[in-house]
Amino acid sequence: MEEQVNGYFMPNINLMGFGSAKKIGEQIALTGRKKSFIVTDKGLNETGIPQTIKKYIEEAGFEAVIWDNTCANPTDVNVHEGVKAYQENECDLIISLGGGSPHDCAKGIKLVVDNGGKINDYEGIDKSTKSVTPLIAINTTAGTASEITRFCIITDTARKVKMAIVDWRTTPTASINDPELMVAMPASLTAATGMDALTHAVEAYVSTIATPVTDCAAIKAIELVSEWLQKAVEDGNDMEARNQMTYAELLAGMAFNNASLGYVHAMAHQLGGFYDLPHGVCNAILLPHVCDFNLDAKPERFADIAKALGEDIEGLSAEEGAKKGIGAIKKLSQAINIPANLAELGVKEEDLETMATNAMKDACSFTNPKTATLENIVGVYKSALN
């Protein structure tokens, strides 16, 4: 047989469940470091959650500085500002606190602190050479799974392109998923991040490098999203729904961190970089359209996805079952008030070819189950436009 080696990447320690954030002091003690640089954003800082985490750290006998300047889609400039603040405060440990943006920004800061240069130097796969600074990721959304992955998405401001940095050295040392920190999430963010998790699981399941290990995580994640996402959106205080969605996003992260992704993410990255749009919403809108494009490459797998989404596909062909799954994705998006199309987000047809060209170069495109032409990618964008 042809040689094929598959890796499995994951933080060394992963804490889950109610009250797990209170264990942050114990995790810092394991690193042997003393002063934490908490990377978060202003919106989360206003909730008081960063101050609570800082209090837990100080009660454990350590120091902490809160840096809340992460922007919604972190940029190269944003990362370099964080590096400067980290160094000026003489910190020796990074804690990312929030959703995908703070986690990605923190990973970018870590890469530059450890390796020097600019974050733009690390676009691509495993471009760094050192991993020195511990990174502990505390999650507050149930979607991106950035708290456990080796993916770091940073916008190059000069090119208006989201750089996909895939580097095992960005994988956090430890992750914490405490559903109590997610109660403050508004319904719109709960919906967007939940659909992000669904996209991770779907793309990982049909990836060209999927394995039995990633398959089981992906399918279970899809089942959990199908059962619990709408409940979490409709009632943010439903703690069982919040808890189950943390497991859904974690499992989806385990799947795509090792099986990678596909054209949904490659295309969504361009929308985020070009228009500064919310990543989860872009994924949700694009997902059924990319699935429709990919369907004939792996119809049996898409039929599995339909079944995991709760669709009855008994007696149907793989193609018929797969189409029911795509319909179920659309129904779920509609039920949780995801915008219907890209036009609602202000996307313009004249920009599609530029974004499609960049999407074809995105690292996530390489494991899509079907190879697309530029015309194909533009066509998928157009189908999602109106």
C-alpha cells in the first residue's frame, strides 16, 4: 500500500463541565509560569468574565493582566499590538478568553513571541520552529473550537485576505470549556457559533483525509447540534442545552483539527477578510450550497450526515438521502434566524471572482472532497448570494 501517515492533534489537558473555569489556577501551576496575559475582547470584558478569571488566578497566587483589544476578525496589526503589550507587561504565559477571535489572536501572539518576525510569515502549514510560551484557552462560545485546534485565522490587512495558519505549535497547552461562561451569549451569537460547529463536523466528515477517529467525533457532533442548538438559541438559560453544545463544538473541533476542512471555510475566510463579516454566519449561509456542489463526490457520506441530522432516509438512494440532509441544514438555519443569503450581508457580485481566486489558495481547500475550478467557486458564491 502507498504510505499514509495520519496525525492526531489535541491539547494535553481538556477540562469540561460546570465550574471548570475555577481550575485555571491549577493549570497555571502546571506550567511553572507566574504572570498571565489574558487575551480577550471589549465586549466580553464588559460582562465581567475576564475580571472573574483574573480573580481566580490571583487567588491561586499568580499575577494576570487583561488585554481586551482583540477585534472581531483579528488582523496582523492586532496581533502585533498584542505582542508589544505582552512584552511590555513582562508576561510569561498567555491565556485566551472568549470565542474564536481571542483564541486566534492569542495564537498569533504566541507564534510571534516564540519565533519572532511578523505573523504574516507563518501563513500556511507548520511554518514556525519553536513553541516556548504556554497557552491556556478558556472558551466562552460553543462553535469555533479554536480552544483546542492548531488553526489560527488572521486577516492580512494589506491584501484583505484571511490567512489560514495551520501549525501544531499553536495548539493550546490546555483548554477549558465551562458552560457557565456561555450563558451571556446572545441568541444571534449562539446561532452563528453553533452553525460554525456544524460546518466543522460536516466538512471534516467528507474531508479527503477523514479517518475512523475523526468520523466518530464528527457524526456525534452533528447529532448533538441537531438536538440542542435550537434549544440553546431559544433559551440561553437552558443549561443542559449549553452543556451539550460545548460537547458538540468540542467534538467537531476534534474532527476538523485532524481531518481539516473544505470549501465552506476557504470561501468564508474570504468573506471575513474582504467584508469583515462574522465567520459563523458566513459558514451557515455557504454550507448547504457547498454541500450541494460536493454531493456527487461522496453521496453516501452526505446521507450519513442526513441521518445524523434526524432525517428519515430509509429506502432512499444515497443521493436522495443526501439531499434531505442539505434540506435539514437549511431548515435549521432558518429556524435560528440565520440570514437567508450573502446579499443580506452586503456582499457584491463584482467581488466574487477576487474572493474565489483567493479561496482556491486557502489551506482549507486542499481537503475538499471535490476539486473546483474558479468558475465553480464563483458559481457557489452566486448561488448563495440571493
